[in-house]
Amino acid sequence: MQTKPASKYDLKDLHQAIDLFDRKIAYCQTTEKFDSDMEREEALRKLETRRGTLVKRALAAVSEGIECDPRYLPRSMKNTAEAHSTQPQESQC
């Protein structure tokens, strides 16, 4: 079964999903109520696993040459993109 090749719009959607998971993780760490610390750690682990999968897909799309607009980067990925842009190497986005 062939899958549709990724486009810059798919990458934008991935970045929005990553940003959403960043906010969910922050909420889970600070505000959300849990009965125990183990439940909190389990919920965080699940969220971080899902976010990690999305990040891998986004990085794979960028490595395939799909252009992305830096203004759509999630806040958590802007710091790494800025670090790459200050180095003489080619930027990820």
C-alpha cells in the first residue's frame, strides 16, 4: 500500500500537533490532579512517547527536503532551530 508523500502542509499540521502535546505535557506536570505520583509519571510517559513519535515524523519530513516556515515551529523546537541557525551548518528549517 502506497502512502501519500508528505507535504509542507502535513509538516505544518505535525508542528501544530507537537505544540499541542507540549502544552498537554506542561499542564500534566503543573496543574492536573493525580491520585499518586506514579499515575502522573505514567501519564507523562504516554504523552512524551506520542510527542516523540510526532517529532520523529516531522524530522523525517524535513530530512526529505520538505520546506517549513519557521513561524509554524513549535515553541519547544524553536530553540533548537535557532541554535542550528547560529552555527555555520545548514538549518533544519
